[in-house]
Amino acid sequence: MIEKMQQETSKQIYKKRKQIVEPVFGQIKNSGFRQFHLRGFKKAQGEFSLVCAVHNIKKVVRAVLSKIVDLGMKPVPQKRIVKGRKILLH
């Protein structure tokens, strides 16, 4: 295996793995997703699709907020009502 990994073609393939998909799985795992809570392939597939959608939404929100900060604007706080009280989200 060591000889195989030292070949130039193997090094190029391994570099692509770092760029394409593996960081995303690490980010999802670090955000708290460690195991599936549902049983069965279809249910687990749906759960993972939901986890991936949330991950992508977080990335979009971070990009939008960083663009707002780069333009020198302040993000507008969102209001959320919890049991009759208004709570500001940042």
C-alpha cells in the first residue's frame, strides 16, 4: 500500500479527495451529527438529506452575512416570539 500511495497518480487522486467531499463530512460531524436516529435505509437516507440541506443553508447564511459585514452594513436582527415575548436573534 505504501508503494501504491507513493505513485504520482495516487497522489493526484488523494489530493482530489481532500478538495471534493471529505471536508464536508468532517464539518457535518463537527456540527453535532454523529449517528442516525431513524431505522431503515430510506429513513436514514431522508435524515441525511435533511442534515446536508441544513449544512448548505448554514453555508449560504454565513456567506450572506459575511457579505453584509464586508459592505459595512449591520445585519438586521430577526424577531422571534416565544410564549408571548419577543426575542431578538443575532
